Amino acid sequence: MRTFITGGAGFIGSHLADALIARGDSVTILDNLSTGSEKNIAHLEGKVTVHEGDIRDKELVDKLVAESDTVFHMAAALGVKNIMEHTIESIDRNFVGSEVVLNAATKHDKRLLIASTSEIYGKNPNQPLHEESDRVVGAPQKIRWTYSDAKALEEAVAHTLHKTHGLKVTTVRFFNTVGPRQTGQYGMVVPRFVQAALKNEDITIYDDGSQSRVFCHVEDAVCAVLSLIDSDSTIGDYFNVGGVGETTIKELAETIINRTNSQSVIKNISYSDAYPVGFEDMQRRVPDITKIKNSINWQPTHTLETIIDSVAKSFS
């Protein structure tokens, strides 16, 4: 199978490339290396074809899609800090770039999986979140939600192209995917906490740390992606992919300190000290993964403890 991954040098994309190579597929990657990294795929040198370029390059994307059997659209400008600091560029890449990929896949009648996000649900207080949960987002001036808006529009375009032009698309909404190769540079909490703990540095949590999340190991997420795209029954549908075991950010920090035998101390700072004006957070984000369990019999295998151990090992 000839596979094409946009964002294949990124965190999830590079793990997906590993899995595709392991099962015998040929892999072509397109990445502009803005949030991805060459070191994420250095071990695949000679095993994959890599193009450094942008998903907004219509001619290049059209060519690479035409040459593939299956397309995994994983490229995105992501990370809260990144979105806050590079808002216009992020919106353009996440929406305009996705439109280029979606149109190419439609034109060439390719099987497509697009990586969406739990961010589309916004700050909906009704938890856990299932696939039909409403989007609840803040005012346009709350810049954090521009990522949610762009990805929601991407999903809407994909859904429309499926209905009107038969696009063979499956949408995955990732919830707090973590694991080796993820960087804390853009605000991702687990690698940031683990790195601080391994150095016995202070672990900084925002507000009182009572915000809660559920984390999913990238290995589990990639297994879900492959199972979804291998099943024609998922075409035209959309699925949450997330872990199990809700934890507060304060509890997460405490667990990481314990698992790494760290001497780190937890420090609290306000959101206003950490982010510019326009930031807004949600108190809880918990996935309902009933739909994907019933559809393809997938469920995560990692616990929070094994996730932390895996991330810590990758930094050692």
C-alpha cells in the first residue's frame, strides 16, 4: 500500500510512519518542519520518502496525493502557545491547507483520514464528550478558540465533500495524545512536567491545578487510526480517540514526581502570568469512546502510569 502522511515528521505522524513501515506499506511524508522535526524520522532514513514543503502548495499536494493509495492528513499548526503567538498563520495553515488536501483527495478518489481534535468541543461543560456533543466556544477575541474553529470548519468541509462528491474520509478527534517525541515547547503538559521532574526543577501548574484531563498514549492512538482507515464501515464517520482515567493537573504533577522519584516542587501561577490576553481554558475534558469501541472494537491499553514511564524513558 502506498501511503502519504502530511505532517509525517510530527509527533503523531512520525509514530504513524513507524507503524505503516512495520506492516509493509511504502510511506511518503510531507512536512514543513514548523512543529515537526527531522529527528523524529531520522531512524527511517532510506525507508521513507520525505518532502519538505507546505500543505498549501497545491501542485505538490496534488502530485503526492495522486501517487498514493491512502492519505493521512496529520499536518496542523497546534499547541496553545503556538496558536496564541502565531494566530493568523495557524488559521491559514489549519483551514486553507486542509482544504487543499481534502480537494486533492476528492479529485483523485483516495481513501483519507483526517486528524481533528478534542478542541472542537471547546469548553462544553457536559462531560464526558461524545461525538454529537455541542461545540461551546468563547468570543472571537478569545484567540485560543481559533484552532477549534479552523478544525471544525475542516471537519465540515470533509463531511460536505463526502456527501456531495463521495470523498472516502474518516475523521479522528484526538484527546490529549502523549508519548515519546512530544515536545513541551508548545504547552503540552506531560512532556513539560516530566522533563522538569527529571531535572528536579519546579513543576509549574496554572491556577489551582483542579482542571482535569484524560491522556492517551500515542501507540494506542496510532492503533486506532490504522484500524479506522482499514475499515470501509468508518467512511463518512467521525470518532473520538482518547484514553481512560480522568486526572487533575495537580494529581498529574504529583504522579509524575512519584513515578520519577523526583525532588521537584509544585508551583502555582495564574493564567494571566502564563498566557497573553485572549487565553481561555476549560475545566474538564473527558472523552466518551463508546462509539469507536462499538465500531472497531478498539480501546486504549496504556494507563497514566505507563504513559508517564514511557515519556520519562524517552528523555533518559
